[in-house]
Amino acid sequence: MFTLAESGEMFWAIGGAIAIVAILSGTLSSILKTRSREMSRREIAAYIAEGSMTPEQGERLMRAMPEGEDD
């Protein structure tokens, strides 16, 4: 059936696939966090522009948001 060389190749193929999935998952997570943070900033700016919030309140909210937090 399988020789040792074939099982070694299978080991590297599975290991490589796991590494690729891990890298893609981390990248996607980072993109989603950044996108969410930017949408929040735009919403705060919109509230300030329509007068529902003062610029000082918006500034406090933006300072409260985590900046570039890496998990």
C-alpha cells in the first residue's frame, strides 16, 4: 500500500494545508477587525455631522476604541 516516502509526503501536504488555513484565518480576522473599526469611526463622524453628537463626545468615543490591538 503506502510506503514510508508516500506517508512522509502526506505529512508535509497536510502540514502545509494547515499552515495555509491558519495564515488565511489570521489575515481574514485582521481585515474584519479593521473594517469594523473604520465603520465605527464613520458612524461617529456621521452623528457629529448631523448634530446628534458633539465633537467632544465623538472624540471621547474614538479615544475609547482600541487602536491596533493584536490578539
